[in-house]
Amino acid sequence: MNYDLVMKLALERGFYFPSCEVYGDAKAGFWEYGPSGVSIKNKFLQLWRRELVRRDRMLEIDGSQIMSSSVFEASGHLSSFADPIVKCKKCGATFRADRLISETCQVEIPESAALEEFDKVITEKKLLCTKCQGEFDAAKKFNMMFQVGIGPEAEPAYLRPETCQSIFVDFPRLYKTMRGKLPLGIAQVGKSFRNEIAPRQSLLRLREFYQAEIEVFCNPSKLNEMERFSEVQDTTIRILIDDKIQAMTCKEAVDSNTVPNKLVAYYLGLLSEFYEKTGIDMSKSRFRKLGDKEKAFYADVAFDFEVETTIGWLELVACNYRSDYDLTSHAKKSNEKFEVMDGEEKTLPHVFELSMGIDRSLYTILEHSLKVDKEHERTVLSVKPYLAPIHVGVLSLVKKDGLAEITDEIYLKIKTKVDAFLDHSGAIGRRYRRLDELGAPFAITVDHQTKEDDTITIRRRDSMEQSRIKISELETILSKEISFP
RNA sequence: GCAGUCAUAGUAUAGCCUGGUUAGUAUUCGGGGUUUCCAACCCUGUGACGCGGGUUCGAAUCCCGCUGACUGCACCA
């Protein structure tokens, strides 16, 4: 299925749509989830909690979205999360200063250098705009963080550009009060904010977006002492090696040194098992080991979990081994102690993170699940039943002869237990089609026979098959069919 | 941020070049009928010119600015 059809479905069926769309000054990069989108997002997160947070006994927190300047001084975002740019005075074109200089006069200046360094070279080498030969203005830093003003004096603070910073600064308290033991996973779901230069393609590149992040704190000398590894040692992970995707078990990945240690392999395994259950086509997925130039400024080793879609390979999860970068920086800046006891050993934990993009994951689930069934002239969202925005459609074959009343009764009985949708209007086939597009795995229909023997038909979304069941069996059947794996 | 293309009901589109009736069509959606298990049919109703300015007696239509979408470049910590 392709991007345009997913977009159309999203707009027509309430999955997602542009923010503030009735106003002409609405800015790009902001989208909202409609009812169907929220429903599938909640279920996706429930699956994430089951498969990762609970399974690994992680601690989940919910931190502030606005964080103090000190946090980002320590994290490096104030200096490193910014690009040096120069603007042409004449035509207004902007360029990355470091790239412009290295491309035009082969002088390498690190992007984190002081702004005067860029100005100096531009003046010395008499660099002019490559488009119009105009002169450049002084170099500036474009920081991708949104600054906010706190209180009447508008003292600067920032919207977090990644959720994980609260996990790092909360770590000492959590470790003490929650009786932590390494390795310890701390998880968080929430919004992050980045002032992207060119947001594009709806949910795939947003200025305000959801992340589900997991920071695993571990003892760097015990990365291969991972008891739980046995749970995933036979789980298959797909890794890109020399431009070829190779499927191997987690054990093989460690033994062949493809993945550096058991801890990292364990979490890549968990992540694969999780995504398998979202219904994403895993044969179109890979872990890609990042080269030195691609890695984030804090990462030692990095694997991106990527999935192939009709608009190319999409990064859904960044798996970064951040070493002690964050805890050391925060310890220094805050003068707090971040070392903990691991058995007899005092250690400053290292961090391995799984930073998941929720919006992109949801898009991919939609794209991989959406099918056009030409034979029956219908569009079907074949999502896993436990992720479906609506679990069951509750329909009357016709409104009259008392059928609507029986249908209402059934709906009343189940509506607080499952996501049910009541519909009496129009032709039955049309109602089935609508439910197919919403991804409802089941529809039940009350007909004339119902009045005689208290049975209803239950229709399955993917096969369109129908069978008769007793009304009294409905709840049991539904709860079994839509339960999480 | 740059360049090109584009912007009309929920969705997809016609009309714009050559300014002038009530902005047309398909589908969706609401109500009613018919049918009585897969988008059928009949009646009926709701619904749109992205925003702001200019030209003009008159602007969906011509001009300017802004915003957004798409594609390419750059960017993606």
C-alpha cells in the first residue's frame, strides 16, 4: 500500500490530520490524532508496555516536557544540537557554514567550532553566495530546540528534544527509592519537540512528536553477564551487513561479534519480538549499524531499526549505546552523585537506549496493514485484532421488526468491555465496508433468526466469513479473539 | 531554507487561459423508502473556491504577499 492511500484513509477515517487546519497560518510539522488514531496508539503503547516494560520489569516515569537550561547544557544539546549557518545578504539563501567552507575551499572546521572561526575563513577566502554571488551575513547558530520563557521575566528553558533527559536526571532518586538493581530499564512515553527546518510527510517528520524511550542502565564490565539473554537467544534478528540483510539468532549475532555483547543483543531481540507482534512485515525490516559520521554525538555504538515502506527505509527506533556520556555530564554539571553499588562494586552505569518513534511506527503499521481487495471492491485495514481502533461492529440487519432494539441491548452489554461501534443505518454491505476500513476485526449482526433462537452472525474482517453464535457466547469469544498475545 | 509544481465540499475532480446567472460532476455523509447479509436502487437534505491585500462596476478566475502540500537539493541531533 502506498503513502497517498494511507493519507487518504487517515483523513477520511479519523486516524490523523493537520493541526489547526481551519487557520491559514497553521505551521507545518504539527498533526493531530483523531479518534481512530488515538485508539490504535493507545493499544500500540499497551503492547509496548506488555512486551518491553513489564516483561523486563522496567520502571516507567512521566517527566516534564519543559526542562531547565542546565539540563541541556549538560546534555550537550545547547552546543551540539545546533548547526552553524550563514545567510546570503542578497538572495537570502542559507547554507550550513561548515559544509559551505569544506566544499568551496577544502578547509575543515568542526561544526561545533566558535562562530568567529567560520566568519574568519569566509572573510579570508572571500567566499560568496554560490547562487547569486552575494555577500554573507555573520554566521549564526540554528538550534533545533524550542526555547520557552518561564514566568514574567521569561527566563529561558526548553521543550525537551528527546524524552530521555528526564530519565537521566531522575536516575539517582529512582535507583534509591525503587530499590534498583543493574541492569535496570527506565521507560518513558511522551512528546518531544524539535524545530525541524523542513518537516515533511505528515507523521514521518514532525516538530512535535511522540517517543517511547527506554534507557537501560548497566554495569559496563558485565555486558555479557545477562541471565535473561537465554529468553531471546533463539530469536531471529535481521542485521544489515555489507549491504546485505542477514537473518540470525541473537546467539549467533553475539558469537559472530556482529552485535558487541549479550546486553545489546538481548534488547535487539526483545525489540524484534515486539515489532513482530505489531503486525509490521518483519521481512521488510533490518537493524542497520551506523557509521561514525551518522551516529548521534553521544553514541558509541548505534543500530537503527528500519522498516521498508513505499517511501523508502524508515528509521523507527534508534538503539544507541550512550556509555556514561549522560550520567557523567549530569554529575559534573549538577554536583550530584550518579554512581551506584552493583553488588560489591561501585560503578557509574553505562546506558543503552531504545528510542522509539511512535508516530512513524503507527504509520508503518497502517501502511503494512492496508490492503485493497479488488475482488470484493473494498479497502481493508488488516491490523492485529488487539490493535484495532474498533474491535467489533454491532449491527442490525434492518432497523424494523424489533431488531434494532435487540442490537441496542447487545451493544449496551459489551460497550464498556470492548471498543464496539453501533450502526443501524443503510445497507448492511456498506456498513461492513466501513468497518473494514477502520480495521474492525469482527462485526456481529442481529437478524430475524435472532428473535427465534438468540443467535447472531459474526463476520470476520479478513475472510468475510460468517458463522452463527449464541448471544450469550459473544463476550467470551470476543475477549479471547482480541486479547493481547 | 532554496527551486519547481500545486491549493475548489469528508474524498476525488470540472470551471481559471478568455473575469459576469444559484460554482458543475462523482462519491461520501444525514433523513425517508425499498431490499433482507456484503458499497444495489428510489426520494430528499447538508456540504467547498487556503489566508490577506490589490486591480475592477464585478474576482474561484488577473496581480502581489503569506501559509500549506508534493517533488528535488540541503537538513534529520
